[in-house]
Amino acid sequence: MSEYGADTPTIGDVPRIVTPPVEPHLPPRQWLAKNLFPSKLNTLLTIVASLVILAIVRGLLGFIFNPIRQWNATAVNLRLMMTHAYPADQYVRVWVSVAVFLVLTSLSLVVWRVGFRILLRKLAKQVIAGGVFGLLVSVLAPFSTNATLIWLAVSAGVLAIGLGLLRAPEEATISSLTLVVGASSLAAASLWLIPYGRHSFVPDRTPRILAEPGTVAITTKLPWTIMLVIAVATYAVGRMLRDRIPTKQAQTVLLLTWFLAPLALIYLVLRDPDFDMAHVVSTDIPIFLVFAALGSATLFWLTRPDTGEIGRVIAMVILFLGFGSFLTPMRMVIRILLILLAMFSLAAPTFSGDRQTRRRYATTWTVVTLFLCWLITAINTPSTVDVPGEFFMGGFSLTLLVAFFTLIISFPLGVVLALARTSTMPVFRLLATTFIEFVRGIPLITILIFFSVMVPLFLPDGMDLPELTAVTIGYALFASAYLAENVRGGLQSVTRGQHEAAEAVGMTTSQKTVFIVLPQALRVAIPPLVGQVIATFKETSLLYIIGLYDLLFVAKALVPNQTEFMGSTRENLLFVSVIYWIIAYNLSKASQRLERRVGLGER
Amino acid sequence: MNDMDTDARTDAEPPARSERDLSNAADMIVCEEICKWYGDFQALEGVSATIKEQEVVVVLGPSGSGKSTWIRCINRLEQHQEGRIVVDGVELTNDLRNIEKVRSEVGMVFQQFNLFPHLKVRDNVSLAPIWVRKKPKAEAEEQAQALLELVGIPEQADKFPGQLSGGQQQRVAIARALAMEPKIMLFDEPTSALDPEMIKEVLDVMKNLALSGMTMMVVTHEMGFAKEVADRIIFMEEGQIVEVGTPEHFFTNPTEDRTKLFLSQILA
């Protein structure tokens, strides 16, 4: 029992609980006087600021609700903006992808125990604020009388609900997730009730790429309702199973799935590959089996603690074989696997240990090989999805695709560059520094144009690099230079004492880096790293300039050129900004959560 | 770790430190005329000493006298530029394998603890045995628990270092060093960063370690510890060894004027 009372008070020895004094709850008038009008200057500032805010809100409302705004352009073309020209009869594939995403989200919410209780009275205040804002909008916006009445009625309803909630019992709470589900249900229900994007136009004037007549609500109300049910059901099932599954393993599996799912969705579901089974059985599977078996055996032997110098020699031989394979014609997958095996062999002494550790290392190799073989096979398989244009994805899905691949390539590359730049070996340092400073000195758009226009010209005969792949590599190189600098900042924050302590217990440089330095450095670097992730996500909009059909291109160049929606640029741009903002804002929130979580260990 | 078993230690009283005869013991650390410069400043000016197996040597001296630099040279955290250092028969040169060998046999405890803040206490202790000594994980964790018991904090194994007091952290640091089963332990001012009430718990652990027969080299300002535990005291100033002797000789009858001055200042 500690000196100042135990955690559980015992009868007869009740610890005195000292609580800080509670701030007195001010009535509204005094609160206003204290916070908004405490002095003459502050009163003036309050009034001026209020007028400015009012003017901005009025201007914005005037823009949004102006009758000449063509919001139909956005609503009718939602499909175009999300998936560009993906064939409508294959749309179930898109919905399957969305469902997988929602299932993963629900399971993550379960496993990471996201969600908190909100006091009903606190919620009431926010509902009331919403109602008041609604009333304000009703008065300020240039509505028709009819619309004003509807807005007034809805706002009054919201206000009434808020006032009703205010009478809830003091301790009553509601789960934040219940609120999210409630809001989503309302949104889904509104699809059935409100015909968003109602639009009719002369069918024969419609280019093929246009959305078909009708409303967004008609085509999406059923799928969205099913999605909502799937998400809620997954969450409920997950909740029931949660206590029977070890949390740590579940988190690891989920993280891996989050990483693999996009690849599986793109190459299996969305792209619908036309696998040539005869070729797969005769070539791809044998290559995998040979590398898996030989590789695991080699690595299992190399990770013996007493292998010694001969292990390094063997690793170097494999490395030379890997680079040598570029001199003779050979399947690319064999070259990649050879070089990867060499890397695994070189790292083997770092991860050597007892039988269990060695088996785990060999298994890691097998899994990575399986993944790579599958991915390369999938990429090389032609798609059955028949789309006009070069690539089967476009719009928002292309934005997500490029951002995802850029990040999974540039993260490892950035870490390696940062390590090389802080290395004691002059060659690595020089190469990394040169690369980073060179890339950082060039505008991104230059790099993109270079990769889209020039690189295909430099490629040797017979080698073919799709423009999108080339551009993604350009993005990844650019992002990796910035990520490297962020990681380097983290590396420098690891104190000299940590290095010395790791050295003093006999760790090799690579062990020190993997177990001591990098975990601490990456933790420190989370805020700038997430900043870079957000920047990368937004920079995908530069695809517009090199003429790839990303979200911005569709919104800015395609939709406003449709005969029905001439000059709807501003509406579309506002919509696109909202999409970008929602995602960037959520990333930023997630980063704050992550910071709090990993900060737990350090006091 | 059998020779450090808690029960065995309390039974037999070993002879007083200075009465032990270590003349036949093997040489563990041999330093010959080590010199070390930081830029133009010479930190060590020809330090020579031999430390026998099981011997406990305390290094005293005013700040800036080169004590820490010397002790850090012995496991190559600092690089000496002239002279020879031989640790348990292995000479420290630029050969990385020798350095790794010496480091895995020499445990080091730092003034600032330098625990790994992102790892739990148990993992702090078991990490190096698993990856450097290649021990099976279960065995290493069992050993970690036993060592934490030895230093008196078995119940803290699942906490993070940041949640412990300074004295507890330093004891974890000692356990971490012992987990590598070193032949020699180096202590670089282990109690200088601690609050006064925590110094004793760390010194007690060190005392027990000395009694169990560990070869130890301790840089410290704790005169009580030096008097009670040391076989020999080495007094340094300005990068040179000024005087060497038993605690008895050193504290009652020092020969050098500089030593007398130092003692009069700290014992005043």
C-alpha cells in the first residue's frame, strides 16, 4: 500500500480525496461579459470580428445557394468523379471494394477500441448550436420563400431536439460510435427520400462518358444501405468476438490486411485479371516454389549463430548473381527475387538466434516471396475490364491509387536514405546526400513531366513502362527525399547515450539501428511524417497537369465541358476541395491519436 | 548467474577486501601508456594500470581529470590514440570483431542510465541476450526476471523506464549489463545523477556484486563505497595517475600532496 492511500479504499480507513476547486458555471450574460466584452478594445474587436464572419458566411451561402449554381453537375457526375470510366455493368466490383474497406474499418474500430461516451447534455449544446446555425442560414441565404420555410422548419426541429436533450439525466451518455451510425443511417435514409442530382437531358446529345439520366439516389441508395448494414454487422460480430481473440495478434493481422487489401482489391477485384492458368502452373508457381524452398533453406542455415564469415561470402555471391542476372535475358521476377534473397542473406547475422527465431526468419522470406510472386503475376496479367482510355481507374480512385503506391514505395526508401545520410560510410553518405539535395531542388511538376514524357524514351527496346507507373515512381522518389529528411530529424533526436548503451551491450550497428535507434526516431518523426503523407496525398492532384484522369482533372476539365453543365467549374472545385479536406483532416486527426498512443511509454 | 545467487551470498562473510590476496589472479584489464586527445586537449597522458580478476578498483579524482574518458576507452566507447589496452587477452584495435568481443564481456553502467525508453524493463534486460548472445527468448526472459529480482525490483518488469525512479532505473541498468554475463563491470559515476535517498539502493546492489567476485572498475565520488568495497584506489588528475593504493593507505596515509589536498577538500 502506498503512503498516500491505496487504489481501493478500505472501510474505516477511507483516504481523503482532494479535488481541485470547480470553476463556477457562469450564466450566459456574465460569460459573454467575461469572454467577449471585457474591455473597450475587446468589445470593438468582437464586433468587428463578428461582422467579418457574418460577411464571409453570407457570401459563402450566397454562392452555394444561388439558384444559378449547377450543383446538379456535381451530383449527376459523381460516378465520373469517383471512378471515371469504369464500366457500369462491373460496378459490383467497386461496391465490393468499398465493402472490404468498411469491414476493415469496423474491425479496426473494434480491435483498437475506438469510441468514447459523450454526455447527453454536452451533446445537447452542440445540437442547439447546429439548430441556431440552421436558423441563421435560413435567414441569410438567398432562398425562395418555399425553401426558406423548409429550412426554418428543419432548423426549428433540430433546435427542439437539442432543447429536449438538455433535460436528459445529468449522467446520461451516448457512445460516439452510435452517433456516427445514427448520422450515417440518416444519410442513407435521405437517399431513399430525396432525389439528389435529379437531372434529365436529351439522351441523344449525351456523350458516352456522361452519367446516365436519373438521380444519384436511384443508383446508390440500395448499395449504400447494404454497405451501412455490412459495417454495423461487422462491428457487432467483432464486438462479440473481441474478448476471445488476443488483441496484439489481431492488431498485427489487421495492419497487414490494411496494407495488402488495396493491392488485392486493385489487382484481383477491380482489375479482374485474366489469369492464364497454364502459364501460371508451368512458370509462376515453379519459380515461387524453387525460391521459397531454396531461399528458406539457405536463410535457415545462414541465421545459425556460428555460421560466421562463410555466411557473408554466400550472401555476396547471391548479390553478384542478382546483379549479374541483368546481363542475360531473364524473367524480371527472378532478378528481383535474387536481389531480395541477397538482402535477406546479408541481414541474416543480425537476426540469427535459436531455432524458433531462425524458423520465423525463413517463414518471413517465404511470405514475402509469395506476395511478390503473386503481385508480379497479377501486374503482368491483362485485364478483362474493358474501358476507354489507357488505364482502368480514374477520378478519385486513381487519386487514392497513386497516393497509396507512392507512400508504400517512398516510406522504406525514405528510411533507407535517412540511414544512409547519417551513416559513417562516406560512399553511402555522399550518394544519399546528393540524391536528397538534388530531388529537393527540383519542382515536383518537373519531375512528373520528366517521368511521363522523357523516361519512356530512355527505356531500352522491349521494355515498356506505362505512363502511370512512371509517374508514380516520380512521385515516390520525390516524396522519399522529403521523408528521408523527416526521418533524419528523428534520428538526430536519439541521444548519444542511447547509441552508447546499445554499443556497450555488444550490439552490432545494424542491431542497434533496428532495435534501438529507428523505433525511437520514427516515433519522434510522426508529426512531420504525417505532414508529408498529407502533402503527398494532395500533390496527386498534379496528375491533372500531365493529363491523367484524376479527381481534379474530371472535376475541372471533363464535367464543365459537358453540354448540359457548361461552366460548372466552381461548383466542382468546391466539391473536390471538400473531399480533399475531409481526408486530410482525418489523417491529421489519426496522427494525433497515434502520437498520444505511442507516447504512452515515455511517461 | 549462479555465482551471484542471492542466498549463497549472505551465508559466508568474505574476508575484508584489502586482506584478499589477488597476486596470483589473472590479469583482466591491462592498460599501457594510454594517451587520448580531444582536438588539441590531451585527456589522458600515459595511463598505465593492471586490474586483476575479481579485483574492485575505484577511480577517484576531481572533475575533468580523465577518469570517465579512461573507463570509456576500456570498452571502446572512446578511442585511445596511443598505448595498448588488453581486456581478458583481447587487444582493442580497429578490428570490429575484437571490439564486439570485448563489449560483450564488459558490462557498462552509465551516469545517465541510458535505458531504452521505448522498451519495457524486461525487454531492456533481455534484448541483448536474445540478439547478441543468441539465447532463446524464453530463457532470456527468465534470466531477466531473475536479475531484476537480484537488484530488488522484480515487480517493475512490465513498466516502462520512464515510470521508474532514478534509483530503480539505475538498478535496471545494472541488471541489463549483467544479463550479458560479463566478466568485468565498468561503472561511470553510477550515482551522480541520483537523488541522495536513492544512492544507497544502487550502492547496495554494487556492493553485493563486488562480494560475489565480479571484477569491477568504478568511477565515483562516493568515498564510503570506496573505503568499504575497493581493493585498490586509483587517484587521477589531469589525465595522469597520481597515486595508487589500498583504501587504508589512501584515506589514512596518502603520500602525494595532491591527494592530501583532494581528500582535505572532499572530507572537510
